[in-house]
Amino acid sequence: MSTEARDTIFIGKKPLMAYVTSTLIQLANLPSVNIKARGLSIGRAVDVAQIIARKTENAGYSIGEIKIGSESLESQDGRTRNVSTIEIEVKRNQA
Amino acid sequence: MSTEARDTIFIGKKPLMAYVTSTLIQLANLPSVNIKARGLSIGRAVDVAQIIARKTENAGYSIGEIKIGSESLESQDGRTRNVSTIEIEVKRNQA
């Protein structure tokens, strides 16, 4: 585990609040952080961004640019499958 | 069922391709359509938008503005819960 500031948080299977905390820690050092997820985690990425925006409203952070995309993955049977992705920017409000 | 052009498609529990077809039908009549979903259907909304953008690339339609939000719902035990939402614009490419 590095303590270096990372500008991207990948959403996986941990409890939601673990990603909220990680994102807030990065936002203490960086003006913006990207929350990324793919497939079934996409809804959870939106949850994390919304929790941060809602709990810090007025004071703190807001949603920036949102991008969606898709990635090709090779599955174990050798076939190629497409999986959707999302990337949500959370940024410090202008003072 | 109305045959009137609707500019919003709500994603629910039907097979993905049903929403792809509905969206394409609306896009035949309208310059842009919004794909909306909440909670667990958010990932499926991204899938629908990506299938349309990918299958019609160069020729046809592309992803426009994406918005996320949250809605308060009262659950059966009387408590208020927040559910995340997404709205993805799919629009006809400029000629």
C-alpha cells in the first residue's frame, strides 16, 4: 500500500463507506479525484459519488465530469465480452 | 401504450435489448433521448447506452450529457432511504 496521492479510486467489493473514506482522504490533497468502476460495480460508484456530494454540500465537494465507456475482456472460454465502465469526477468546490 | 414520441426511456427488469430497441425507435423521431435508471438498474442503463453508441458508431448516435443524482424513497418501515439515479443522453450525430 502506497501513501502517495492517487487521483483514481477503483470501486470493488468492499463496503461502500470504505470507498467514501478513501476518496475523501485523496481529496484532502488533490483538487479532484476520479471514481472508476465497471460492470456490476457501476451503481456503487454512483452511490459513493452521491454520498460525498450530499454529505459535503455547500461546504465541500461536487460532481464534475462523468464518462461512460466499454472494455473488451476475454472470458475463460476464449470469447470476447464487452463490459461497461463509468468514471465520475469529484472535485473541490471553487472558493 | 401510447405511440407518441417520448424523450425518456426508463430502465427496468426487461431484457437489455428491449430497451435498446425502444431507444432506437424514439431516436428515429427525436434528435435525442434520455435513458434513466435508479439503484440496481444503473449499470444496465450504461449497458444500453454503450450498445447503441458502439453498434452505430460513425453512422449514427453518440453519448451526450450524463447526470447522476439521488432520490429519497420512504421504505415500508417508514424510514427514508436514498437511492442513486442516472440519466444518459443519447443523441443523433451532427451531419
